[in-house]
Amino acid sequence: MGDGAVRSIRALPRFFVAGVPDPAPETVPIPDDEYKKLHGVLRLPRGSAIAILPGDGRVLVGTFEGHEMAVQSTHTPATDATRPVTLALGLAKPEKIEESIRMATEIGVSAVRLFASDRSVTRWDEGKRDAKLVRLRRIAQEAAEVCFRTRLPEISFAKDLAQVLQDPTAVLLSETEGLSQLFTPPPGPVTLVIGPEGGWSPREVALIGDRAVTLGPRVFRVDTAVAVACGLALHGV
């Protein structure tokens, strides 16, 4: 598939539909909420070109035929990062979490793990987590559709920082005074660990030990730190 074909696919209305067999059938049902967008918001006439993202790297291109798409071709554009990067994010204010997930998805992370840290203002008990995950996964899906990703990042919860630190690829970003080791993306998979607005508590600093690195002398907001660190990890090497 040439560059021209990639550009034409990027211009199509597109949305994720899970569970599409490979190879794809001649027609694929369009979910009701997506049909309402195509028909009621975009006002697409029948026969308009659209694309479906099964979430496995494929892009199915076809025509809008009411509640289904008639499949015409299948493509596998290289739109996703080849290097696995996970964002482990201490629970921040809800709007910061949502914006961080949007940006991390667009930049290309493969997974997001949320955890409550000592200074997290936001606290979600287990009863709220399922509902929050539904919303955050929807935000990630919308961001992936907009930026033309063909795979969705996995979004989940970790128990706490100690559990996150069990990952040997974890790199802890810190603003602790006097920290001089600058973040340099290591080769291979990496998990970027970013704390909440208030930073790490003394207990967590002791837990982190010598695994902490810094993004530099300035103090970043949570979502800014997410964008900088994910950008460096995915595109800075």
C-alpha cells in the first residue's frame, strides 16, 4: 500500500468494532451509536466510504450501507509504535487523568495503569472503578480513532506504587530536589511512572530509592509530564 493510499484512508470516518473475523466477511454490522454518528451527525449518504478498525492492526475500508458496512479492502498501515511503553499514573484530578489518557493514547503508549499514591486527591473505591474504566476506555478509543491508531491501549488499575515497582522495566519520574539523573529512554519495553500533583511522599521516595530520574529542573503539571515523558520514550530514540 503506497503513501497515497494511507493518506486517503486517514481521511475516512473511522471507528473501532471488536471481534471482526480475519479475513473479514463481506459485510460488518455497525454498532448503533456509530450508526447514529454516521447517519445523524455526519449525515453520510449510503455508499459513502468509511473505515472500521477491528483493534488488531487492520483497517477495513468499505461503504456505508445503513446498519452495516460493505467491506471492499483490508489494510495494515504502520500507525502504531513498535516499542511497548506503559504509562503508570498516580491518580490525579479526574480532568488530568482524562487528558493524560488522551495524550498518551495519541502519542502511542501500549498500556496505562492507574494507581492511588499517598498524595492522590482522587480516590476511587472498587465499586467505582468499573464505571471509571468504562469512561476512560471510551476516551482512549475516541483518541485512537482521531489519531488513526489501529490498536487500543490497555487501561487497568494497579493496587499501589509498590505493585507498580515490581515491574523491572519501571522508570520513576521525580521532582525531588537535587535529583540529577536525567531521563534517558532505555532500550526495549519501559514503564513510565508518574505521580500525582502533590508529588511523591517521603515514604514513596524511600520506596523508589535510586530508581528515580528527572525530566529537568522545571516542575511540570501531570499532563505535561505525561506528554513529555511518553514523547521521549516513544519518539526520542
